[in-house]
Amino acid sequence: MDSRKIFSRTVMSAVILMGLLGSSPAAAGDTIGRKFAGTYLWVEDGSSQRVVTIARDGSFASVSQAASTYGFTDGLGSAKQTGKRAITATQIDFNFDDEGTPTGVTRVVFSMVFGDKKKGKFQSVRGSLFGETFGPDENPLDPEGSPTSTFSFAFTGQRVKPGSSSSQSP
């Protein structure tokens, strides 16, 4: 075999191998997977509601109906799969008084269990959240930090699907 054929086959093998490796979930930053990823509507302890988005790369975002009432912002953070049907996420949000002065920063840890899998995606979620609020100049990720207050809630929720409405069947 001449050197051009060897080179050509080596390059072709390398291209195929890179394509296979590049298409793997881990290479694409897929730490959560499509079965969890999506947007969910939660009800917390029968009171306020929250919209949560979990991305395949582990990004986590939430918007709470109670934010303006209790003076905190939307939250951003990250999530990781902790079991076949479970995810844990940590988010950070900021707290303000009625005049807009910063009053604290909050770390919230969410423990979620998913169910009702259809077409490869979970449709429901339940779990709990535990939050700790720290002073405005404190790092909420510092394990030595001392929270000024804590809170916790249980929640249940469902996936938000395109075209969803209460009058349509799933």
C-alpha cells in the first residue's frame, strides 16, 4: 500500500472517530439529558407557583410568583443528575427592600424526582427546596457563611409543552 492510501485511510478514520466522539452527549455538554431537560410549572406547598427551566448542559433558571412579594430576583444556577430519575440543583438570587436597596443573597438547593415518562421525556416532577439567605456582602457559596434566615418548601409540577392548555389532553 502506498503512503497516500495509508495517509488517506488514517485521516478518514480520524474524521469518523472525531465525529463519533463529538456526537456523544458528554462531548456536547449534555450533563442532564433530554429526558429531564425542559420547562416545568411548579406549585409550592399549595401556594405560589414557579417556572423552572433545566437545560441539557446543566443550566438551571427559575422565576417565582412570590419574588415581588418577598423581594427577591429570578434565580440562576446549575443542576446535576443524582439518580435515574433525580436531579439536584443550586441557584442564587438577590434580595432587595421596597426601595431597591440590596438586603441579601440567597442560595436555594432543589431536590427533584421526575416521573411519568412519555416519548423519552419526564412529564412530572416533585421535590423540595431549601434556601439560606446571607448578608448582601456575603458569598452564599462559602461553606463557612452564616445564613441570616432559612426556608423550605415542597412542590409538585408538570412539564410545559408547546401548545399546552388546560382544555387539551396531554
